[in-house]
Amino acid sequence: QVQLVESGGGLVQAGGSLRLSCAASGRTFAKIAMGWFRQAPGKEREFVAAISWGGGSTAYADSVDGRFTLSRDNAKNTVYLQMNSLKPEDTANYYCAAVAASGRGTYYTYEAAYDCWGQGTQVTVSS
């Protein structure tokens, strides 16, 4: 089982940037596909970004594509979500997720694929 701890959330003005981190422990991180999801008050949790365990394949929700960048450092067992040009509608609790991946380039964009979740970190973007 992988344990995940998110950090880096906070309050930022619209147009600003934040970098979220998700540190993993407890299992071989190098073969774990990772994803980020977010949930705003009163809304369903939604996909944000995903990355394969090889790091060479990524996917983004249309709403964040071009503004967010997901990367990973397998030596540090950490994934990073760089969020630029933040908008008030990005306000949500952001969750990191992990699952053992079948292939180096495999990633998943849906919640049900993941079997391990972090506790979340709050991101608030003021207008």
C-alpha cells in the first residue's frame, strides 16, 4: 500500500501560481501511476491531471490544459502539480491518487482506477 501526503495548497490571487506536491511512501514508487483530482464545495470530484510511472505520458482536463503541468521525480518519490494562471474556478480541495500501473506509459483519468488517495490540500483562488 502506498501512503500519500499532499502539500503546497494555500490562498492565491487570480493569475497567480502554486505548486502542489504529493509525497509517496510504503511501496515502489517508480511503477505507480499518479493522478490529481479536485473537489469544489457542492460539486463532484473531478479529474485534473495524470502521469504514467515512466513520466513520459501525461493527461490533463480541458479546464487546466495549458495552465497546469504535472511532473514526477521518482528518486524523491514525489509528483508535482505546477499550477499557473490560476482562476477562481480552480478553488477546490486537491487530492493526489496512486495505483500500480501495468505499463511504463499507462495513466488513468478516472477515479475508479485509483486505489490509494491522499487527504487533500486546499487551494483557494481569490478574484
